[in-house]
Amino acid sequence: EQVELEPLVQQVINSFRQVASEHKLDLKAEIETDLSLMVDHNAFKQILCNLLDNAIKYSQPGGTVAVHGRMVSGGVELVVADQGIGIPEEALQLIFDKFYRAESGIQAGTGLGLSITKQLIHLHGGRIRAEKNVPVGTRIVMTFPKKFSSESP
Ligand code: ATP
Ligand code: MG
């Protein structure tokens, strides 16, 4: 269905407020108004939850976790950015594989979160990649093509 991004991202972010404050992390969303996507509401929540869970789990106290959303030429771009421990260059693509966990991943986990996330995004015609955040941390960048996105009238 047609999902309004701003309120949905806010809703998911709010559900992470408690855990973020326990980790002494600032949590914020910067989503362009009137962005919407043709996605399954629950699948989309799942995607965001997996990414926010990682961003918080792999961050140190004092950092910021931010979700950005904007219209780009190809469609809608959504970014989850953190200032955490980061991902080694050679692992940036491997993290989307089933059961892959970087050695720096000292926190508990099964290594399934991102492979499920990637599958959900592909089901919605989107793409996902990881890149280094500058100066520290990780950016998970998702793009959804025009076909699945629109600016509400
Ligand atoms: P699960 O999500 O199944 O509980 P997990 O978090 O270990 O376990 P994924 O979410 O698939 O598994 O992530 C795979 C690996 O990628 C993680 O173990 C971690 O090493 C690395 N990773 C993922 N997100 C980040 C991030 N934001 N910062 C640093 N490392 C990350
Ligand atoms: Mg995870």
C-alpha cells in the first residue's frame, strides 16, 4: 500500500527512544515531507527496526543515529547513519550475507538481520548498500525506484 514515510519513520524511531537513551545516543529523523512509498507497511517497519537495532547496537555512547529520507533522481533514498564502530572496507558487502558477522561484532546477534532486510527491500524493488560514514561510523543507504515511490499530491 501507499505508505507515508515521515509519520512511519517517526513512529519507529519513537519505539527506539528508550533503548537509545539507555545507550546515551541521540536519535533523529530528517524526512522530506510528502514522501511516500508503495510498500508493505509491516515489512517496511521491519526493515527500519533491523537497521536501527544495528545502528544502536554497534554505536558507542555519545553518538547520533539519524534517518534521512529524500527524493533523488532515481526515486526515494533512505539512509540510516550512525557514528559507531564502523565496518571494515572489505566487509561492507559481506554483511548482507546470511549469518555473516564482522569480527568487530562483539554484541550478541545471529547475523540474519541484514540478509532479511535485503530480501525485504528487493521484494519492494529497492536496493541497499553499506558505506563508511565520515568521519566515523556506517551509512546504510536504500533506494526505491520511482515505480514504488511518489510525492503525494
Ligand atoms: P541479528 O541482526 O540477526 O540480531 P547481527 O546484528 O549480528 O544479528 P546483521 O544485522 O545481519 O546481524 O549484521 C551483520 C553484521 O554486520 C553484524 O554482526 C555487524 O558485524 C555488522 N554491522 C551491521 N550493522 C552495523 C553497523 N551499523 N555498524 C557496524 N557494524 C554493523
Ligand atoms: Mg542486526
